[in-house]
Amino acid sequence: QVQLVESGGGLVQPGGSLRLSCAASGNIFRLYAMGWYRQAPGKQRELVATISSGSDTVYADSAKGRFTISRDNAKNLVTLQMNSLKPEDTAVYYCNALLGVVPTAYWGQGTQVTVSS
């Protein structure tokens, strides 16, 4: 079994920062891309950022210039540094990892990020 455990969500004022972390544990074999998605109330889940095993990154337009994704392959850890947060960033943020001999997507339980004054 594989588990993705997220941490770092919370309440922050507009313009503030948060750092999300996600650690993969269990039967980890061939960890490919890791990433973050988010889902706001009444909206579909959307990509925020992904990072490959070689540290190639992809960002949603809404995240470019404000968010930074990074990973520690030795620890099976991915982090998302979020700066200049806006109310529209409010959502549940989900960690995602693609791993296995047959690449399979796994999801974390989600962590709430609320940006409000």
C-alpha cells in the first residue's frame, strides 16, 4: 500500500504565504511525477503544479510566479511554497503521485487552504 500524507494547510491573509508538504510512504517503487491539485467549492479539481523525477516542473497559469514546487527524492517528499496568496486560491489542496511498475496515480486526503482577511 502507498500513503500520501499532506501537511501545512491553514488560514492566511491575502498576500501571505503557506508551505504545503506531502510525504509518500509504503511500497514505494519507481516514483515518477508528484504534484499538487486543488478543488474549490462547486468547481472541478484542477492542476496547480507538478514535478517530474528529474525535477522538470509544470505550473498552472494561476500559480506561475507565485508558487514553487520542489521535491526530495531521497525522502519521497514534495513541497509547494505558496506566496502572494489570493482569496481565489482558497481550496482543498491534494497531493498526487504517479508510481509503480505499472504507473498508477495515488492521492492524499487533502488539506484545506483558506485565504481570507
